[in-house]
Amino acid sequence: MKQHTTCPYCGVGCGVTAELADNRLIAVSGDSQHPANFGRLCIKGMTLPETVTADARLQLPRLHGQAVSWDDAMTQLSQAITEALASHGPDSIAFYLSGQLLTEDYYVANKLMKGFLGSAQVDTNSRLCMASTVAGHKRAFGADAVPGCYADIELADLVILAGSNAAWNHPILYQRIQAARQARPTVKVVVIDPRATASCDIADLHLALRPGTDALLFNALLVYLADQGCLDQQYIEQHTQGFDETLQQARQATPNLQQAAQQMDLPLEDLTRFCEWFASTDKTLSLFSQGINQSSSGTDKVNSLINCHLATGRVGKPGSSPLSLTGQPNAMGGREVGGLANQLAAHMDFTPEHIDRVRRFWNAPNMATAPGRKAIDLFHAVERGEIKVLWIMGTNPLVSLPDTERVKRALKRCEWLVVSEPMASTDTLNLADLCLPSTTWGEKNGTVTNSERRISRQQPLLSAPGEARQDWQILCDLAQRLGFGNAFNYQHPADIFIEHAALSGFENQGSRCFDISGLSQLDQHAYDRLQPIQWPVTTTTPYGTQRLFSENRFYTPSGKAHFIPVQFRAPEQTLNDNYPLRLNTGRIRDQWHTMTRTGRSERLFQHRSEPFIDLHPQDASARQISTGDLAQVENQQGRYIGRVRLTTDQRPGEVFIPMHWNHQFSAQGRCNALIQPVTDPVSGQPESKQGAVEVRRFPARWHGQLLTRDNISAQLRGYWSRQPLAPCQQYILAETDWPGDWSNWCLQHLGQRPDGYLENPITGQLQAYATEQQRLKWWLLITPTYQPADLRHMAALFESPSLTPSQRGRLLHGLDSPQHTQVCSCYQVDEQRIREAIQSGCRSVTELGDRLSCGTRCGSCIPELKALLAQEVEHATVDLD
Ligand code: SF4
């Protein structure tokens, strides 16, 4: 049986065709009819079947570590909320939501809190991702509305990727840009990013600007456009306001390109070229993402970019628009229902008129009347003991919020920490008083909205394991126990969606951009078959709306778009003698967020198997650090340990670490331990990409590779990182002390002395193993230096029901070949094989694909294939197709 649904990872929102048999997901492929991806999926989407097994799931509610019935769990929760309300008032209760929730879950959570409990202490992890764009859109357009659409990619003549490594983070859109450029070679691509990322592979120009100076860049561009007579004067006069003050402000700080180039540490000719291309290309599409948003001046950066589009009249025109790329699958859906603490449902605000309108629509007895706390402030209030009941849904703030040690203190302080979560163990869940098992992708039923305002259905494909429930059902259960049953008597997500759609049209009459009232008459059958559609959807636009603001009418009081004067502000996390390196954090190609799902796929660890540190060779050399060393990144607040990769893709003085690793997968791999909780004053979004740190070599005395049947993370000390292999777990280990007795070490850390043990006194290498009922329990390799071996063949011995003598011999004497970095995750092709193929004559990505199949499926590895071709064939002619 085949069913259409939507990918749960990034904001591209690809359509997925799922193949099912016997309540199992057999395979997935890209939905050829879905307008986001037209049949393609990246590696994360393609490995979805590997992530939906029932093991490692939370299946029953747990109260203080003990399994309890749903009835007990919800009784306890409703009592806790009732007591907190009575003793401390509504603001002592808070929800922290997630862009992983479906719109229907989000809607019910907001309705319960803001309409019935009277608390606006509801925020979402979208605060960490998109809040600056929301604020920027509202300031410029009067509504949180994305003007453009993905179809603009194929129409644009100039594509700008600002603070976006789309090749890894929005791979299918990146592939659309790549294809558009191949079809029309005159299309130009500009990447604005301090790092040379995989997205630079197709860039005609890479502006590797000083981190945090994006607003200077767009201010300089605005001044250039004015000075060169490249403004759309008619558009500015008729459809905008605030241009003169904005230009004046920009000119003050960046009077000319020369000065701006110096401030941004850019070659003047590159900056000039960028300005010339922007000025002369009417069809300019600016895709921007977390590199712009995650900043203490993120909202200003967004507006500085939009200012340039307004100045040239390039908003909502075919091939010409600013287009924000949302990080999460439903970041936009959450915004639609008021998921942020400063919003009400259906894009309404905390104004008396809107509060009253929502109150009447919901017949709400207890409307919140003022915005709640944004994420960082919310967790600080938890730390101060002001929040008595905190309910976290589908997110992992102990990993994703800045200053993770402080977040941990806050969570431990909370009297009632409730976490609803599909997985049995996450850093956050493990601190919870009450754990509620919720459904995940493949079981959830509802809608998500992608970066281009397109609402798509996520369909239930599998039955949920154990007693896991839909988040909206858990919320409705609570509402009933609190006496609000009539308002939360939903039987199906369609009931919720229809109410949400009706609210969007309630007393709207064109005054609010978000309007899907055209979907408010759906019945359940039609809802289940809802085809992807872009909002607004009204009676006059029943098939949706591809672009906004094409008629130059905005949702500001004057109906005109607003220019916003932007004054450049440097990052708040300042460098100093102790912490002289600028820290950048971000995503990698094959993992998603805190790895609760992607961390279950062996394949997705092949590309990057450990937490890592990208460092420029100059900075490494100054610190006597070599590639492959372990190093610790540290500052006054925290520490991160990872494997060093030397690369000139980093600017000197800057460090990059990934955002994904956490205590389920590594000893000290939380990047946010190093990020201070400083935020944008308008949006409340944290400055996640501009930390201040030092890097030191981790003085490892020995290195180890360990295979174990069980997850033994809790028993390990020193450095460790874990990755799942099909029959066992693999750990990479390192410690600063050499144990006097390895047999004792094994007993202490692995729970058993070795059955077999071989130490080479000359090389210092040690191999050991232990069995349990003739089956392999663990296998250990210790070396004085880091020499990773590919252990997949050794791992296969865990499948042997009874080890034979020759297998036991192999455990002590046999070793697999050295481990190489996987480049193509789809076909498991590693770097060594690709280098050998190039050395034996392959001269293009196509030839590599013909020989090894690499790059021929999802295409995410093509930039890396090109980089290897360029490295290996320095002087030969390479067809970088
Ligand atoms: S591009 Fe994003 S939405 Fe599409 S398959 Fe990949 S992760 Fe999923």
C-alpha cells in the first residue's frame, strides 16, 4: 500500500510517498506530485524507515521514574496545574512547544493556555530558529508573511544565499537552484557566509564576511543602489514609507563600499561585484536562514535585507523576492496558531481588539491579556522558581537552548517538569518528573506548513507503540479534567483544523494576511485528502496564493511597506585574550536537531560519526593541534570536546562546531554549553552563531574503539562518542590517564573482565573481548594514538549465536581496514574509494557516479565529490558538472 505524507525534518517540506506492509514502513520515495520536491528526497528523508522502529520509544507514562497509567498521570498533572493556578496564578504555568508539532497540536496547546488557563507563558523552539524573521516581516510588511515561493528559484537570474548552507540544510531547494543554473547558465549564485560551505560549490561569488556584519553588507548595498541611481523610485514613493531615514542611517555607517569592505573584511572587488549584480538584476531572489536570524541583531539583519528588496521594488514578483527558509518542518504552522509567546492565534497580536476577537471566537473564559516570556526569559523564570509547572512538548531544550548548564539548573529547580516525548531517553526527558509518551512522524496525523506557506498533510502510517498518544489528545484530556471539556471535545484532527481555519477568517475581511477560511468547510474525508496548498486560501483564492504583495498592498496601517532604519551592531559575545576565537554553530548534512530520530540510523553516522571542530590550519598550528586530534573548545561557561578537522573553509580566528551532539551520543558534545544567553532585543532570538571561545588540545593518553551489545554511556568516563551499528553500539573513547590494569578497567567500565586479551608491548595496542553465554558481549581495541579502524566486519560477530574458535581468534588478531569518511550515504561510498577512482581516471561527478553510484540518488554529496575531484586532480582538467 502506498500513502502520501510529508517529511518531518527541514522547512522545505518535501512530499513523501510511503510504502507500507503489515504495519511496517517498507520504503519511502519522493512524491513526484508534491510541488516542494517533485519526487526528490535528501538522505535524511530517504532514511526515514530506519528511524521509526518501536524500540527506544517511550511507551507508557512515567511519574518520577515509575510507569503509571494515563489516568494517574493526567490526574497528577491536572492537580499540579490546579494548585499552581490557585496559589501562584496563571503565569506560574508554562508550555514550551516545538516546530516538530503539527499545527493541530500547536493550536490546542495555545487555545488551552491563552484562552482557558489565562497564561501566555507559551513559547516554542521556533524562537531559536525563525523569531527574527517573524519580527522583520512584521516590521516591514505588517504581517509575518513570506512574499515569495519556491517556483521563484526557477525564475530568478540572481540567487543570493544569505546565512544559509542550503546544500546541507535545505538540500532539495539547493538542488533546485543547481538545476536552474544548469538549465540557464547565466543565472548567478552568491553565497554570503563566513564559512566556505558546500553551498559555495555552485557560487559565482562567495562573500566570506566577518561574522555578524550582514547588516553592514545590506546597508552598503542600499547606499550603492541609491548612489548609482538603481532605485525603483516609483515603487518607493507609492508603496513604501521610511526610505529617506533608512538611507540616511545606512549612509552614516557605510558611506562608501571601500569603508564597508574594510569593516566586513571583504575584498572591495567582491563587494563591488555583488552590488553591481544586485543593482542590474531585476529577478533577484534572496534566500536567508539561521545565519541571519541567530544573532543579537537578527531582526535588523532581516530588515536590512528586505530594505534592499523594497528599494528595488522586488517583493512578491516572479523570480524576485526575499524568501526566508524555515528550519523546522512546521515552524510556520506554529506561527499561524500563535505558538510564540508574543502572538495570539491566527496571526493576531495582544491588542485589545484582537484579544477580544479571539476571546469571543473561543468563548474563552480566561483570555491572557499580555504577551508571555520569550524562550530565554521563560527558562530564566523557571530558574528563579517563578514557573511551577513547565510542560515541554517534542523538543529538547537542554541541548538546544544557549547556556545548557543554566538550563539544566532551571529544569532541576522546576517543581513540576512535564515532558511529552516519543523517545525513551533524551537529555531533557531524563530530568522530567512526569514523562508522557507521544506519537512521532509516521503516527502523527495533521498538517504542517513549509517555508513557502504551503500546508501539507502528515498522515498516520503506523500504529503508535505502547500507549503513546497524539499531543492534541493529551492536551484535550487535560482540558477535560480542568473543566473545559466542551471547548476541547475534538474527535479528529480535522475538527481542530477546521476551527483553526474558521478563526483565521473570523472578522478578517482582508485585514489579516493569514486567512485559510477557504478550508473551514472541509469535512474529514476532504481533510484527509487535502492537497498541498499555499495560504491565503479564501473564497476568492480557493486554490491558494503563490505570491504575496504582488498588488503592493501591505498589512501596515497605511497599507504601505515600511523601510526600517538599521544601525549596525556588533555581536554581544565579545572576543578577549582568554577567548579569542569566534565560534559558529550549525547543522550538518546527515543529522537532524538533537538526533533523537536520525541518531537511530547507522547510515546517517557515516558522514560525520563524532562531534567535530572545524579549525583553520593557522589557529591549529598556533595551538599545536593536528587534524584528527581531539580538542576541547571552552569558555567561562562550558566545554565541548570533538575531533579536529583542519580546513581553510574556516576563516582564521573562527571555529565551527555542529549543533546536534548531546549526552545521549557523546560525553561533552553540546555546542550550546558555549553560547551565552544573549538575545535580539526585538525578536528574543539567541545569538547562537557568534560565541567567544578558546581551543586546546585534549591530552589523550590512549584512544579506544569499543563495540558493545548494550548502551553503556552512563558507565564511561573521559571522552566518548557513540554511534549505532546494526547489531551493536560503537564507542570512540579517549582518556587522559593510562590505566595500570586494563582488566580492572574493563571490569569497572564494561562490567566484566575480558575472556580474551592480547597486548602488544611494543606498539602498546590492546585487543580484548568478553562473552555472555557464548555470545559476544563487548570487544575493545586500545591504541596509544588515534588509528580508527572500520569495524563493520567485527561488529557482524555480534550476530553469531555462539562464537567459534576461529571467530574468537579474529577478535584478538584480526583487524579491519582503516576507517574512511563516508561521502555518499545513499550508496555507502567512502572518501578512499572516491580518491582511488579519481586517481584511476574518473574526471567528473558523472564518471564517479557511473563507476561507484555515488551522487546519483539524493545528490547531497555532490559538492563533496567536486571538492575531492578538485583536490585530487589539481592540474588536470576536471569537468565539475
Ligand atoms: S530537503 Fe528537508 S524536507 Fe526534503 S527530504 Fe530533506 S530533510 Fe526532508
